[in-house]
Amino acid sequence: MPLSDLRFIDLQAWIARTLGTDAQILLISGDASFRRYFRVTHFGDNQSLSYIVMDSPPQLIDVVPFISLANEYHHHGILAPQVINQNPEQGFLLLSDLGDTQLLSVLNQDNVSDYYQQALQLLNTIANITTSACEPLPIYDDEFVLRELGIFTEWLLQHHLGLAITDAEQHMLKQVFQLLVDNVADQPKVGMHRDYHSRNLMLCDDQLAVIDFQDSVLGPITYDAVSLLRDCYVRWPADKVEALMQVHYQQMQQIGLLSPTVSINQYRRWFDLTGLQRHLKAAGIFCRLNYRDAKPGYMKDIPLTLRYVRDVAQGYDELIEFANWLDTKVIVPMESIS
């Protein structure tokens, strides 16, 4: 770690004050934000102890929402990072160490249904976490959804592809975006993790732990389920996704968050269109991470993310034109670039 990294020097000093000068610090990752994570080990109580330190520049990302939501998750019995010590002014958190095993790294065709059913069970609890620090979670409203869809237009269509959008295409996109906004508005609102997928679930002694929950909102009931089942980083057979989607549908009815009058067909449409909105947003964010934040590693995930959009859109009459346009004007050029 270069000594010119002033934040790292400050972090070293804070860890020394918190754990002692014998603590060893190793950078383990950044994430899709301005945060960095370090593993810290030191010898205490006659044993080697390990922690995770989050470095979150306070002028960019406030750690207080993470602290509040970590407390909420623990209060509701969800395995999540425990905040052991904190320095919100500097943006440093000392967290419990949940290990290195992302769920994605162990999934295969034989075990994915079992693990995903465990993950869907956790959504029963997450859906009921609707406050943080006694305040309601932010609402995932029309403006929020449109702002996210705008990331796709700005960063993928314009910045990455340099696409000149005609008036007719602009009109089509406006109609599609409005359809997706209305779809979100139509659904029951629940506590929503907002980035619930196999890289944000850790496997700890065969128990699932949840990370990266600090952006939780009140949002559509299908969002976290489609984020998990149509993961931007891995694709599973359609029959497995359909079966697991129906599991979530039944769970939400059983715990009273979904009216028994909502049919499986209605739920499936909500699920599909919510997935389109999320995947368009994610593809735009992957481009933004590359160009704005110098994090090119996510660019390779864009083709799968866009193929989800195309394939699902082809199943809806009102989205056929959009699906064909996306394939011709976006997916084919993207794949030729890569």
C-alpha cells in the first residue's frame, strides 16, 4: 500500500489505537462503490483474531446507514457483519469477519436450488425490515426508478456506444421506461435489500450471511427475488428460475405480504418487468464503473445482463419492438466490441 495513500495512513493509525500496533492489514477488495475492505489480524486472548475493516470516504459514502441497517439485520436474526468499532467521522468501521466464500463460488446445477431456497427464505425476514434507526427506509418511487433507468441511457447508450438515438427510438424508450415505472408502482412495497445476489451472500459454515445491504429501500415485492434468480453474474436454466420464482410467490402469500387474490401470472409479469428494470440499470452502472470510477472488471458482465433483458422482453407483445432494437442496436455492437 503506497505511503501516498493518506486514507490508508489514517486507517493504520485508527487500527493501532483500536486493536494495537501488532495488527496486520491486508487489502482484500473494493466493491462497486468508493469503499475498500481490509482484513486485519492480530494476536489477542491467546489466539489469532481476524476482522474486516471498511474504508468508506465520508464525503462520498456515509457509513451511518450501514451501521443502522447492520443493527436491524442482527436484531431480526440475519447473519450479517457485526459492527465492533466505528469511526463515522473518518469513515472507518471494524466488522466481524464472515470469511471469503461467496455463494457464487460454490453454486452448481446440483446445489443451486437448495441454496437459493435458503436465500429466498431470508427474504421473508428482509421484506419485513422497513425501518432503520427508527426511520422508514427510503421509498423506491417513480422518480427513483427513472433516475436509475437514466443510467442505462447516459452511460451505456451514449457514453459507451456513442449511439445517436432517433426521435422514434426516444419515443419507444420513453414508453418502455414508463411501463417499467408503472410495474414497480403496481406492486406491494416491502423492505428491499436492492442488490441481493450470489456475490452478496457469504457462506459461513453452511449458513448464508448477507452483506452490502446499506442501500436498502422500500420497494417492489419481486425485486430481490429477481435479483437473485436472474443474477447478473450467472444464469441458470429457465425451469429452475420458474420453480424458484413460484417458491417466492408462495412464501410471500404465506407470510401475508402478498394478497391471495394476486395470481401467479400477475406475479410472474411483475417479476419479469422488475428484472428488466434492474438489468438495464445494472448494465448502465457497469459502464459507469468503467468510465467514471476506473473499474473495468464489470464490463464483461454486460452481455449476460442485456441478454436477460432481450430474452424476457421477447415474451411480451408490448416489448417486442424494444427487444429487437436492443438486440440490433445494443447487444450486437456490445459483443463485437468485446
